[in-house]
Amino acid sequence: MWPSRDVRLIFLEKAIEGGFILAAGLMEFLLIQAWLAPLLGQPSPTAGKPVPQIVVQINQFLPRTVLPPSPPPPPPPDPPEVPVTSGGQPVGTAYLGTCGNVGKFRTLVFSDTFNWAFGDTAVVELNGREIDFRQFLRGDGPQRIMADAEEIVALGAASCEGLRLPFLRDLQEEKRAQARAAQLGTWIEEVQPPGPEHAPVHRVHTLNLGRYERDESCEPANNPQTRSQRKVILVAVLRRDPTLGLAECLKESFGEQETLKPLVTRYSKFGLDEDWAVLQR
């Protein structure tokens, strides 16, 4: 008589269970034999033989740990000072400045070998000789700095010489400084690659620093020591929140850097003109 269905299931379950027990016992026997063989001076019975299939099958079901990809390294911080060259010739230094988390600038200060000619608002000198300053603005270094800018600020400054009456002296030299800022802004606009419909690529502002404070170097007039007071400077505004006052932000940024601090403390004016009209080419 054929066993009932329940009996058959019980026999099947016991057979499967017995098969696993048998397989486990066989594996244990082989492992003990492989461990004892070197101790008895006999070759291992499993040497040179494939691993039993049951082990391979069990390994296939072991969980695999998948590590997430490593995040990319953070970008290196911007250097606080960058030497600037033009045509392979060192021309100045660009200083990094910030205004909180909403303003970032590069202030390019041309070296003391460059200066506005004494009494002139349209001539820059290199080592005391008149040059076409636009050729230096077209150089790779200045162009790279200006290319990253959302806005550009052209600075103008006058040295301490001038009329003896303080009020008239300041008025005269501040007017001269503004004319120099406007001239530099015009050159900056001229050397930029042409934009759509010949519009300016960047918005250019002027910043009038006025006259350098009077000291013993003011006499005689056109003293070579005052050349460094007539610096050539531009600012590339790399980032600025639209609600942020540019003049206040620049003043704060300059004041935090020893090299640029005299631009705030030693000149008679700090007048930003955001409505200055650039040259329309």
C-alpha cells in the first residue's frame, strides 16, 4: 500500500535534512584529514584538488559589501596673493579679498615701476618712461583676472603734490584722480574682446581715491618718491550679492589687508561711481 501524502512529506523532509547533515559531516571529515595529514607526514588529500562544490555554492550566497564611491577632493583654496605677468614680464600682484560670504574680489596692483605720469591723466609710465599701457592690459595675466570678473573697478589716485591751500589742493587732485580712473576704465573697455553688438563685456566702474596725504615727500614737486602714490590699480569683482553695497564692501576688504589698507587710510577720498559710462565702441 502506497504511503499517505503526509507520510511522504515527512520522509522527504528527513531525507533533505539527512543530506545536509551528511554533507556537513563529510566536509568536517575532509577538513580534519587535511589538518592531520601534515602532522603525520602525509600529503594532504585535498592538495591540488578543486574545492568541494558545496563550498563554492555556499560562497556564492555570502553577502558582498559594496563601498560607496569616494567623494571628490575639495578644490584647493584660492591663494591670497598671485603674481601677475604680461607677455612673460612680471607686472604686479593680485590680492584676494572678500566681504563676508557674498563678495569676492581680486585687486590687481601694478608694481611701483608703473605709475601715472606727474600732472597727467592720460599717460602711464614704466620706470619713468611713457608707455602704451593697453599693451600690458592685453597680456595674459591681466586678461585672465578680468575674464573671471562680473564687474571691474578702475581706480584713480593722485600724489600729495598740489596747491598749497588744502581745500583747493584736494579739489584739484581729486579731479585729477577721477580723470585717471576714467582713463583706466576706458582702456579696460578697449582691451576687452568684443561682446554681442559691441556691448561692453563687463560693467566697469570708477573709484576715485583722491590725493595722497601730504608728507615730507611732497617737496619738491614731482619727487621720484611720490611715484608710488600714483599707482595703477584695478579690481575684478568675482562675486557680489546684488543687494551688497560695492563701495562699502571694497572699503571693508581693503581695510583688512595691510598692503591695500593705505588705499582707505592715506587718501583724501573713496568715491565709487557705479554709473560711470564706459566707452561705447
